[in-house]
Amino acid sequence: MDWRTFIEAMPGVVYRLKKHPDGHFSLPYISPLIVEWFGIPTTTLEQDAESLLALIHEDDFDEVIASSVHSALNNTDWNREFRMVKPSGEIIWLEAYDHGRTLDDGSLEWTGYLNDITERKRLERKLAASELRFRTFVENANDIIYTVSAEGEITYLSPNWEKLLGYSIQDSLGTSFTEFVHPDDVSRCYRFLESVLAEDHKYESVEYRVRHARGYWQWHTSTASMVTSEDGLNKYYLGIARDVTTQKKQMEKIANMAHHDMLTGLPNRTFFGETLEHNLSRATRKKRALALLFIDLDHFKPVNDNHGHAIGDELLIAVAGRLRKCLRAGDVACRAGGDEFIVLLNDLDPLDQTQDYAAMIAERIREELAEPFEVDQLHLSVTASIGIASFPHHAQKLGDLLRAADQAMYRAKNEGRNCVRMAHSETSDS
């Protein structure tokens, strides 16, 4: 299943939203389901997202935009519930999960997922309306309904507590909620409860991990309100917790697809470029060295021509596996496209024979790739032409370093293939 089929099979909407330096928004990708929801063609949104953003309810618009921008500026996850108005006038509730980041050109970008939660919000309103409706709902809801005392002690749990987390309700009552929440998330939960007590809407919901009775962690989100007992003497928190583990995993898959080659699982060229730029800056600050290996497979085209692209793809996957075996934990390999790969040898000592070390790793890779591959009961052979360039020996700038390694790889091609060639230094006239 390719990534588009995977995304478009989801019950919600996956999107990549971008705010350009001039202030306008576009949606380079959004699931086709958005057309069913709002009737706006995806081709229109790819160029200008304003027609969709304008449908955010006027009472929610400013907070949604401001908090989204804040998440991108701080490279953090973002989660909100908000209303949108369909062209028909119908108001629906959506829940958004995304991750924002700031790009090098000053653009802001969010990758995320939208769920229609209109039905859940309708049930929440019923919950607040009467105790009878509350009891009916909690016995049948898919979420966990709970009450927690002002001191953090669990005083009520709906049946789904046992169904979703495996704990006995009776044994769980009277314990602190911190017994079940991941230690790293406890302080966040306390801040959320404090905001509910203060009627501060900064924290409308909280996301945290809960330990299942079997020992693994699940992700939950929770909303809550402060309730005063009938005698007016006590206050407690009434909340709804939802298991969002599946959504979190989907977000991780989406993030992985944005940064990795879908065939080999290696970082893609875009993510590799960001990694290389970061490590080059660090090497400059710390006076360390690094090396780039440009790898081009020899005689790969005949594999595709003679056996088909499916066999060729399997061969590329096997090549990626052998590359990983040749590298240290801190090194990075990427598929640059087609049958080309790039390797970053990271954090090297500039006084400790950096070029000799890079040549040794390159030769190891060349020898590994020269060994025959067994793919679908076929014995296939390819070799590799490898070019090496190191910082600071061959180039000082990112673009120059990439070009030097690329040129060295082409020299290897032109000088017989299946060999390793070192770049010329910046001061060399050859």
C-alpha cells in the first residue's frame, strides 16, 4: 500500500499546511475527504488555503491561528478542538493534532490530522445537561468518564476504565491519578487541573501517557470541568479521557513518511540535507571533521530491464541494509534518489587521519556491495562507484562539500567503476 492509499483510507483528514513569508496560507497536501466536508477542491487549497481557514468559527479563529503559529515557532506538537461552519451553515466540531516547525526561508509548516468530533461534543453537552443523561452516557460511551477530588484522588471511573486499561475499578478508586500517569507527564496534568480550577482556558485539554495493566503505555487526552457538590462544601473534577494511541501512531507514521524514503526506510534527501547542515554547523563550532560519501550503483539499470522494477526495488532495500551494517550509530545514510545513496560520517577528529578513515569505510562499503545479492531466488550483482569529500579538508561550505563528493564519485565512474576516489582539496588546481 503506497502512502497516499494509506492516508486516504484514514477516517479523518491528513494535511500539510504552510504559512509563507508573505503571510498567505496554502495546503500543499490535504486528504480528498476535505471536499466531502466543505466542498472546496483540493487543487484550490494547494494554492490558497484562505477559503478553508475562513470557515473556522469566528469565536475560535483567533485562538486557533495564534496557538498554531506559536507551535510552529517553538517546534512543538499542537492539539485543539474548534468549530467550523460549512457552506450550508451547519456548525461542526473538529479536533486537530499536528506538529509545527519553522523552515529556513521563514515559512511556518504544520503536518497533522483532523477528526470530526461533532458527535462527541453533542454527547458532552448532554452530559452537562442532567445527571440521568450522564449516567446513561457513561455506561455506554467509548471514552473513560472519571471524577477526581481536588487533592487528585480518583473517586469515580466509568466501565471503560477496566475495558481500556485492564485495571479493576474497585481497586483503582481512592488512589491518586499519579499512580497511573507517566512520571514525565504528571506535572503537565497538575497544570491542567490548576487551569480548570482557575477557569483559565489556556489548557483546554491535556495529553498524557497512562500505564496499561500489562505494563505498556497508552496515550490519552482529557478534558475536565470543576464541579461543586450539592451541599456546596466540596469541589471535584469531572472529566472525559479518550484513548488517542492510534492517532499518535498515525502522526508518527506521517512524520516518518515526511523524512524517510518510503522504499528503503533510509532518510530522504530533504531530511538528510537538514541533518547535514546541522552537523556541519556543529563541526565548525567544535572544530571537528566530517566526511561525505557519494555512492552510485554500477550496472543497476540492467537489473530493472531484465527482471523488472519490483526486483530492482528489493535490491535497493538490500543495498540499504548493507549500508547500515557498515556505519556507526552516529553516522547517517540516505537514499538520494534512484540508485544513488549518500553517507555522512559524523563527528570525526580533524587531526586523526579523517580522510584515511573515510576511505576505509568507503572501501568496506564497496566490498560489501560487490558481494552477490539473493533477491527472490535470483543471484544479482552490482558494484558501487564512491566519491569522498571531507570537511574541513576539501571544502568549508555545504554546497561546495556536496559538489566535491559528487565530482569525486563521477571520477570513480569515469575511471573504471567499482572504486573509491577522494575529492581534490580546495587549494588543488587538479
